[in-house]
Amino acid sequence: MSDEENLDVGEMLIVTGMSGAGRSTAANALEDLGWYVVDNLPPQMLRPLLDLTEIAGGVLPKVAVVVDVRGRDLFFDLPDAMRALRERRQIRLLFLDASDHVLVRRFEAVRRPHPLQADGTIIDGIRRERERLAAVRESADVIVDTSANNIHQLATRISDLFAEEGTARHTLTILSFGFKYGLPPDADLVADMRFLPNPFWNEELRALTGEDEGVREYVLAQEGAVDFVDAYAEALRPVLAGYQRENKRHSVVAVGCTGGKHRSVVMARELARRLEGEPGVAVRVKDRDLGRE
């Protein structure tokens, strides 16, 4: 395969590091970012996987492979495997680390032995692993110390490192609905538009929906309508920023009226317009009850 062809086969990232340092959390975060994640792959299988990604072309544009000591002695062939693979293609290696006392505390919290402790203690296993991983750590492109991170903070760090520029870190669904059909069970926040006059009682607007310009103009002309949507959008901005810091990747803001046909449909779209372009947020609008009798 030529160098020019190699440019089109996508990225490959090897994720490894100390047991208990957060490999599973990192793998989940990468998967949320759209990476195809392969867990617990022996180093000897890296070359066949690389062949597969080249055959698949753009089908597997971003592949992350978690390699760890569950493979025992197989794992420590990783430096040799990486050298061979890097002769064919650019491959990055992410090494997750943490201090010994933090790793001990994490193993004690889950009440599991260290994979290499054998008949010794947890700290014995950690020291054996650290010694064997020295060469792997030296070859890493990115080293992340997770000692001071909880799982949400680590996921955020992984997103910062490996998300494509401009990729949304949070998806906000603004959902219009009708209260008479019940509250959306997956709503994180609910806004009630029943404080506005109902277009249903206007014979010219009754058969229309919030997607029609006449209904939109009517709803937004009501006292408090524009003030509300402006203030609510402003109130949501720090919430959306906080969701990103806490690595909450999805949220639903439900906007309701009586039947989910007029006021909620208009206000959901107006709210979306004000939040479009919010840093790190992809906004979409859905209508749960529009069209129901």
C-alpha cells in the first residue's frame, strides 16, 4: 500500500496504561466521540486489525484499541508491535497513569485484586506492572495522569484531547409536547407555555400548527412570550456549559402546551434559534405530539 493510500485509511489510537488508571472510562468517552473501540486486544492481533482497517477504507475512520495486562505476557510485546506498526502508518499511543496510592485506593474500593499481584499485595502488583510498562510509557504520544480525576473529569479530558475540532460535546433536544398526553419521561427540564393565550380558540388559527407563520406571529405577539424565551435561553447557557464540564452528552428540554400543536411548537423553535451556535452544543428540535388529534 502506497503512502498516498495510507492517508485515507483513518486514525488508529492504542489505549493502554496502568490497571485502575481509567482505561474503561477513556474507551467509553472515545466511543461517544464516534471512535470504533476494540477492547482487550492482544498486541499480536494489532497487525491483522490494521490490515482490516486498510481494507475497509473509510468504513472505520477512527479506531481505538484498548491493550492491557489482561493479556498477561502477551501484553508486554506491545513495544515491538508498535514499532512494526508505525513503520506502516501513523499510530498514536495514549498511556493512562496514576499515583500508586490512588491506584491502591481504587482497587480497594472495588474489592478486586490487581492482575499482577499473585500471592502478594495490591502494591506488589502495581510495582510489577509499572516496571514492565516502563518501555511502553516511554513510547507514548500522550500521557494522562488521572490521579486527581473522577470518571466524569477523565471523560472530559479525553474529549478535549481527541474530539475533532468543531465536534459537539453535548446534544440538546428541544422537545415540544402536549400536557394532555403526559410529561415526556426523558425530559431533563420542562417549560410550560400554558401561560400564553391558546391559538386553538382563534378560529382562523385552530386548524394550523406552530409551524405556520400565522401561528408563530400570534404566539410571539402575546405579552411575555419573547421575554420568556429570551430569558430561558440565557438561563440555559450556563446549564449547557455545566453539562459539558460534567460530560453529560445528551439532554432534553421539553416545552409544553395543552395539546402540543401551537404554542409549544413555536416556542421550541424560537428557543432553538437562540441556542444555535452555543459552543460545543448541537441543537435539534423534535415534536412529540404534533399531528395527534
